[in-house]
Amino acid sequence: MVEIELPDRGSRWYNNTEMLKYMTQSPGRIDEQPSNPSRDYAFFDGQKLCRAIPSTLLVLLFTLLKIYFINLQLSCLLPILHRSLGPEFGGAVGMLFYTGTTLAAAMYIVGAVEIVLTYMAPWLSIFGDFTKDQSAMYNNFRVYGTGLLCVMGLIVYLGVKFVNKFATVALACVIFSIIAVYAGIFNNIDGNDKLFMCVLGKRLLKDIAVDNCTKEAGGPLYNIFCEDGGECDPYFKEHNVSLIRGIKGLRSGVFFDNIFPSFLQEGQFISYGMDPDDIEPLDRPSYNQVFADCTTAFTILIGIFFPSVTGIMAGSNRSGDLADAQKSIPIGTIGAILTTSTVYLSCVMLFAGTVDNLLLRDKFGQSIGGKLVVANMAWPNQWVILIGSFLSTLGAGLQSLTGAPRLLQAIAKDGIIPFLEPFAVSSKRGEPTRALLLTLLICQSGILLGNVDLLAPLLSMFFLMCYGFVNLACAVQTLLRTPNWRPRFKYYHWSLSLIGLTLCMSIMFMTSWYFALIAMGLAVLVYKYIEYRGAEKEWGDGIRGIALSAARYSLLRLEEGPPHTKNWRPQILMLAKLNDDLTPKYRKLFSFVSQLKAGKGLVVVVALVKGDFTKLSSEALAAKQSVRKTMEDEKVKGFCDAMVASNIADGLSHVVQTIGLGGMKPNTVILGWPYGWRKNEDDARTWQVFLQTVRNVSAAKMALLVPKGINFFPTSSDKISGNIDIWWIVHDGGLLMLLPFLLKQHRSWKNCKMRIFTVAQMEDNSIQIKKDLKMFLYHLRIEAEVEVVEMVSSLACLFLGTRRGGGKETRRSSLMAHSQR
């Protein structure tokens, strides 16, 4: 059996061969009951297909090619998602794939029950005539599906060896069914008289028995098209009715009638050719004529056919039970896809050359009383097909119930989702019993839903996302040239992965863009949950490799030239002093850095330990951990390290010279004020280290910030108000303007006002200086009050750093230069 899933109307079930028949047909009306409502099981409620052989072959090749690309990835890769894309990606996609596999088992079970009730034993219905009441069919699904699930769950509980034995019997029946189809096609090379259709002119009719296919007055057909004693439908009057054999045989030449496409719009009639007189309703009643229920296109065909080639990961789901998974999976998956491709492609050609054009396009079989076309072609009789279909659905259900618990157990063993850890336990026989029980409960929920078609489109998206991420994982590992990525399959190439990923994403959105977005949204939720609550795992995944590659690329780009003035911002190196217990002495210095950076740019915190590194390496590690914890507490985003040096001043000098990597180097040093030298003026070590560090920073052409009274600064949780006073030295490069502006971006300083004080000599024009400074701030788009403090020349020169009489010209030229920046 093959599951056919649709974006709007859900999914239904067909035999592999029966599905191929419907791949070349257009739909009938589904909002009217057919003459034999039992055929209303026609498992995809409402998507229409076309009859074109080239279009159908193109759909097959498109889908099979995508599956083949995925198989190539599986042939060289087993636990790829977690280890290649990280635990978040792997866990998210793994959970969606597990859910899809589990609920797919419910759909297989419902499909098996429906085959029995619809075609093999309708008298088994315990809720009345399900052909007239759809709820009766759903209740039958719930009762019989629950019983069948219990039996299948017991089989899976007995072990994978028992499942494999049953799978051998089911596979044999499926093979006999396929052989019976091929044998029937050639046995009926001249056609047969089992199926006849009633045709009015060129239009296909439904709900008419073969004996009543006549225009005789008073007959059933006449009564449908003619009102009581009134005017008959014009098309009915102008055309005759005829009986057409549905199965014409390969010698009939019907193959050539099925070559060209005939995509129809919603409401157009199924007819021979595309003559508007035959296909257009012209605002007349439809009567019992078969017509399209919706508009179709090539992309819809892809969405319908794709689910028939899912299940390629059945081997990888059970890789733990294989003796040599790396050898068995390549042979099994590639062999399966080649066999499937041969069967599908050949059946398309043979069906097109055997079945009449109108019958191929009647996807619900309403013109033949809901009978299975492939069953009436098979040799020796239809029971071969029915039994093969039933066992194939059971086999597919068992494969899902066998693989899903093992997939859940693998996710639980990885420990990425804490609440799943109990399901990592295996029984004494090595079976995932706990995971099986959860799988059966979820599957039972799907069965109790009754109409499992509601879940079908979403499940397709789950599978497609998994297949797409398999391809992505392979491409990432190959492009990053990860050393441990050594695929055994010699025909693998990264371009195949990208093609497979593109095809997966294309099919998702071509089939149903909104279900694709829903599936992606669910994946994002699981991803964020694992990121927030999941256990920490370090697997050297590809996402980290991508980050390293991006960092390398960015660092090399930064080396191409110095940053532009407009892009300048303080990249901070903070020198943290430690207490005797190796904890940072000034915690508020960390708060100040956090407020100044607000999570932007580079922050590096370095602490020094005096001594010999060979003896104090453990102390250095403890100091680093202590600094890291303080950074986390104060919400400082950056890097930290601890260095051991025999001389503190030399150690600080080495840090200032060597810190950073390439173009990513700090340009600003934050250093604590040396309070200790006042307590013991004879001890010159404190202020000497401080002054030597100032000289080193100046020699390195770096800015230096020395917050005095740091213990009175606000914490990151405080909110203060007042003034930020800036005593502006003209040729400081504008740093004093930038720092308070950056501080005001933080919530702690947001309510403060800026006041800028500048110094003028007594003979300077203070009014003009104030005006120039205001204009300068206007161009910088900084709001601040300006105050000019007049001093005598001897004192003003100390602030301005100029000779007497030269302050005014220097200040104005500096203002003009800063404004141009």
C-alpha cells in the first residue's frame, strides 16, 4: 500500500499499482454521492490529476531523483543530524520525524481496515451502512483499528526478528501482486469486458448501470437530463450515448490518446479532447456528468505522488539491529529505489497503453461503480491484489511501529531532551519497551481521531524536513572539510546534497506552503526548548564549524584596513584586580563595562596572578572561572582569561601588546584607580604599576579609561537621574563625547542629562566658542548643555594643551575637523 497525501483534503490509500492509475486521471465531483458510495473511500478527497504521460513521467523522475539523492546521503551517513547540525537541530527534526513515523503507523492501520471493509468484507461493519454514513466508517476505523494495533503492537513487542519474519511473508505477497498486475496487463493485451463506461457524446457519466445507458424516453438517463415532460439538456439532445470498454489492452493504441496533458479548471467536465463545447459547463446543471472538483497543476501532481516514495529511512531507523549497517544500508536503500523506480515508471507506461483515457481520469471510479481498475486487470483474479494491498499496509505499519520506538530511544539516550530520559531504557531482550508503549499510545490517539486524513499533509512536511536536514548535514560537513567526515560511499558529492535539499524545500512549499510553515514553526519550538532546557552536549557539530569559518572570514576581512572613524566604538580590554581569594576586587567595574557596551563590540577581561605558571596553573584556572562567573552575574558579554606573571607590571605590558586576534583587537583599556598607595606611601609598587601601565597603553596608541570612585557607580539594575558632566579636552579625538552617549543608551543612565564644560582663555571670545560647540553637537546629533569656563592663560593652557594665545585657533580647527567626521 502507498499513502497519498494532499495539502488541502488530506491523504488516502492506494495500492502501488492502483495509485499509478490515478496518477494519470482527473477527478470526478466528490460533493455528490457516486452510484456506489463504497468507492467513496477514494482516498484523496479532492485533488485532481492529469492524464499526460510526459507530465506523469516527469513527476516520477522529479520525485524519484530527490529520493535517490537522499539515499546517497544515507548511504554514507547514519547519526548525522545530531552530530552534524548540533543537538538543537538534530533533536527538533528527530522529534518531528518520530511523530510523523508514529502517526503514519496509524494511517497504515486505518488503510488496512478500510481495504477489508470496502472491498473484502463489507458485512463486517458493526455501525451500519458506512457507504451512506461517513461517521459509521470512522467508528469502524476506531474499533477495528484499535484491535489491529494491539495485535501489531504484540508482534513488535516479541522482537524485531519476529517482525522480519512477517515482513518476508508480506513482501512475498506484494511481489506476487506486482507480478499479477504485469501478467494481467499482457493477458488482457486485447482488453476485457469487465468494465464498461457510459459516455454521452464525449463526456463521462456516472451513477448509470450498463443496462440503462440509453436515451430511451422514460429511462433513468432520460429522466436525469430531461425535466418532467419539459425541455431536455441541449448537450443531451445533440449527442448520443455509448458504452465504452474501460480496459482496452495494449493493442488498442489507446497509449497515444494518453500522451498529451489535459489539466482542467474546477467545474470542467471529463471528456475526450479539450474542445470547449465538451468540457465547459456553460452555467448548466452537471446532472450525473463527471467533472473536476478543483483546478490542478504540475506541482499538485508532485505533492500527491511524493508520499509513495517515503519510507527510505526504514533501514537507518533500525540500524542498531543490523550486523553491518554501513554496508547494508547503502545496498538496501539504493536497491530499493532502483526497484521502485523501475516498477513505477513501467506501470505508468503500461497503464497508459491499457486503460481508456476517460477511465484513467475518473479518479474515484464513479463511472464503473467504484471498482478497482487494477484488480480487474490482474491475473488470475482480483484477490491477489486485495490480499497484497492488505498485507503491504500491515507490513508498512509494522515497519513504522518497529522503527519509531528505536528512534525515540536514540533521542532519549543522547540526553538532549531531559524528560525523555526514562525512554532510553531497554528491556532484557534489548527491546525499547518503554518507547514502544509511548509509541502505541500516540498511534492510538491517531486512530481514535477517525479521520486521520487531517494529519496527512503535516506528516509529509515532517518527513520532508527530516530528509532536507539530512542533505544539509552532509553538505555542511563536506564544505567545511571536517576531519572526521570520511564517507565510505565513493560516489558522494556535496552538490548532490544541495540538490536534494532544494528539492525537499521545493516540494514542501509546492505541496502546501501553510503546512510547511506550520511544520517549521513546530521545529522552531522544539529547537528553542532544547536550547533553553535541554542537556548540554558538545559533539563538535557543523554549526560550530560554520561559526568558526565565519569568524575566520571576518577576521581576515578586518585585516584589509583600519576601521573608518564612523564605525569606531570602544573595544574594551578590562584589567581586573583580584583579591587574595582570586575573586575580582571591583565588581562594579564589570557593571560599568556592561553599561558602556550594552552587548555590542568586543570585551576582554584579563586578571593577573603573580608567580610561576608551572606552579600556579590551577590558581590561574580558578581565577578565570571566578572572572567568568562575575561576568555572567553582571551580564557582561565577552571573553576572559587569567595570566600568571612573575612581575605584574611586565604581565600587564604583555597583555596590552598581545591581546586580540588580527583586526579584532581592543582599542580601549579600562583600569581601576590605585587607591592603595595613599595607605602606605612608602610602598611605591601600586602607583608604579599604575603609571607603567598608563605608559604602556599610551605607547600602544590605545584609549585609557580610569573610573575613580567606582564603588559609587550604579549597578545595572539601578536607575539614576542627574547630570553627566564632561570636561572636554578639544584634541582628545572625541572620546569624551562618545562615552557618555554610549552610557545613556543603557537603562541605568537613560534619564541623565549631559553637560559639556570647555575651557577658554580670558581673551578668547567665549560666546563664539559656545556657539561653535553647540553647532558641533548639532552635527553630531547629541543633546547636551554647553558651558564655557574662562580661565587665565596660565591655567587654561594646562587644559587646552596649547601655548598661550594659540588656544582659540586650535579649538576652532579641531571643532571643524570633528564636524567633518
